[in-house]
Amino acid sequence: MNAINTMTTAAPQSISLIGAQQNDLLRALSRDDLTALFGDLELVTLPAGKHLFDYGDNVEFTYFPTNAIVSLQYVMEDGATTEIAVVGREGVVGVALYPTERASYSAVVQTAGYGYRLRTSVLREVFYTGGPLAQQLMRYTSAMFAQLAQSVAGSRHTSIEQKLCRWLLERLDRSIGNELKVTQEMIANMLGVRRESITGAAGKLAEEGLIAYRRGCVTVLNRDGMERRAGSCYQARVSNTASEQRYAA
């Protein structure tokens, strides 16, 4: 079961209805509402590792990814980084509704791709006039809070193997194929655990035939098995994301 709507995610080459509709929130808008945004939407390349903004920054742009995946990260005082959420074509990054609002997390592109960006000043104007986009943003934000709450609970009451399965599935949901370009060090940093723990957990999943791992690349071989291994924490996220898709259809 794939929690994210599966649309063609070829790289958009220009601002177009088809290109913008590769993001589910923009796709939920009527043709007229989406066309009204065209003058302010900008198609941008999102290379892996790019920081869209960091903690404490003034958020200048809001991003609607199409085939890119963005990691939302909280950085501790000692420099340690923990991932708090992940956003792909189902969502939006950088919603700042007040002019003095500062980013409470860092947003880093984890999987390269494309997206559409909109100045936050324009987003605020659209939001406060009401209408379909404002409704989509409120519903998406509500669903995101529910996922964050589930993530906190899951981080305390699940095993390393379950955390790894959930982490991989969240990216698989937002990818075209079953291959993910990630390193064990990256996963360990995002989950806030030791690299050796990820090595051991990945080895167990490989032994069970759930994944195949080679340096810098994980291939998911048995998605159903991964979902069962991830347990109720991932299933709750699937339910929340399915709710998002009902209003993005």
C-alpha cells in the first residue's frame, strides 16, 4: 500500500498546469485558482543537500515539491541533528503566516528534484483572503501535526528495526521506484542513533529478504513485509496521509 498518490513525476520544464499539479496541494486547486497563482509561482531546481532555510531564518519562500524530498530537521545546541518530518509531493515546506515569523526548524533537500516556490508574502496575502488554498494549507498543517505526534510516540516505543523500516517507507512513498539513495550515516543522523545500530538493523532486514543494501543505495524488495515490520506507527502515518489525499483528490 502506497500512502502517497502516485502521479507521473517527470521533471517539469516550465510553469504549466500539468507541472504544478505534480504537487498534490496545488493539484487540489481548481484550474482558475491555480492559474491565478501562475504569475507568482516559480519553478526551481532543488539539488540534494540544499538548505531551503535554517532554524531562525526569515522564511522568504514557500516550496511545493514535485519530485524532490525535503527533510525537516531540528538542530540541537551541540550540533546534533534529528529529523522531525519529511515532505514530498504531497505537501508544502515553509509556511510562515506572520511577517516576523522565524523558522523553527531547518529544511534540507534530501532527494534532488524540482518544486515550485512562492514568496511567503504572496502566500500570506492569499491565505488571509481565504479560499481553496487557505483551506488546503490548514488541513495539511493539521495532518502534519498528527504525524509529528505519532513520530514522537514512535521514537520512544519502537525498535531500531521498526524505526528504520518506517524511515525507508516514508521516502519510498514519495519516490517513483523502490530504490533509495541513502547512506547508513545519513539515516543514523536523521534518527538520532549510532551508525552501528543502523548497520545491524539493515543487516537483519537484508537477511530477511526485505531490502538489499549496497554502498549509498537501499532497494526495498518486499514492501508488504516492510510495512508489517514497521508496525502500527507507520500504519498511523498511512492513515493520516490518506486523509490528506482525500482533500487533494
